[in-house]
Amino acid sequence: MKQDYFSANNIKYIDYKDVSILKKFLNPNGKIVSHKRTGVTSKNQRKLALAIKHARFLGLLPFVAR
Amino acid sequence: MQEKENKEENYLSFEEAEGTDPRVYEVGYLLVPTLSEEETPTIYGNLKELISTFGGQSISDEMPVMINLAYSMQKVIQNVHHNYDTAYFGWIKFFMDPEKVLELKKKMDLDPTIVRFLILKTVKENTIASKRFIQREVPRRKTPTLGEKEEGKEEAPINKEEIDKEIDAMVA
């Protein structure tokens, strides 16, 4: 993923309920993939991290997997 | 008189401006899985009523659906610990005054049927995009069609003959 996924797909608001999208940015342990590897812009990476944390709180995504 | 009218207009426009993004909230919640399938719609209805009693206007929502939680959650109901691995997840998006949201939170804190909830500021537009974009995941490759291949084969021999003739002419 070299280009910003969110601007490429025209996603303006990163929603915590979009688990299928957020899962792309988790590694097999359930950690958030670093900005360096995702290729997402810094602004969107911050929003992405927040969305993932909200999803984790509501049990949609794991804090730790495996 | 005119001044009054102007003031009213200003007030209206101010209201509209306020009514856009800063007042849009969303509450996501998990309901206790011990509820039966028939009970969830009534609780969902009660929640919507609760929001409307605080002057909220619902924009969009989703009915609670049974999901498997990513990890087990604990909740204490009447001094008894409960562990939950599943729950009903639903959400409601609504307009509300910022002061009222705190009151809503306090009310929801006391609700015994809610395992957890999350109140967020959000935008009015639909924010779920996954269904539209999943299909485009694989990059498209241009595969040559059959028609193009046949054309290429037909053209090649003709070109060779012509080139041969040209070469012969050049040599001669």
C-alpha cells in the first residue's frame, strides 16, 4: 500500500464501525500497523488509530489476538 | 420593524450553522446477550425515545445485531459479575444540544441492559463505505482479449512478406 488508502477510495470520515476496512491496518497480533508501512497520510493515520481504538472498546476489534 | 426582522434572520442562520456538524452525535452500544431476540426491538425503541426526550432528532440508526465480541467483557449487575462473549451491537446517529448529551450519558450509565456504550461526535453523512470499496481491492490488469490476439497473428505474416520483398529490392 504505497498510496493513501482513504483518499484513494474517497473516504472522508473513518468510521469505527467499518471493521472490514480497519482490519486491513492490523497485523496478525492485532496491533495497529505503523504509518511507515500503511502509507496512509499522517492526518488519516491519526484518525485511523482513533477509529481502531473506538472499535476495540466496543469489542468489534481485538486488543490482542493470538 | 426591519431591524427586528433582520435580527430574526440572523438568529435563524446562526441556528442553522449550529445545526450542522458540531451537534451531530452517534451512540454505539452493546446490549446484554441474555435478552431474547424479541426483547431487543423494545429496548432499541426505548433508547430512541430516551434520545428524543432530550430533544434529539435521530438521523440514522441500525437495529441491535448479535455479534461475537473480540474479547470477553465484564459487567456488574446488582453486585454480580457477568462475563459476556457475545452481545447485541447497535448504533443511533442523532442531532442534540451539547449540554443534553451529558445528561443522556448519565441516563445510559444507569441502564442495566447496556454492557457498554460510546458517544462520539460525527458527521451527518453516511460514513460506512466498506461495501462499496471491497471489490476494488485487487488491482485491475489489462489482459489482452482474444480479438486482439487474432488480429496480431494475421498482421504478422503479411508484414514479414512485405519486409522480405523490401529486402530483396534493396539487395537487387
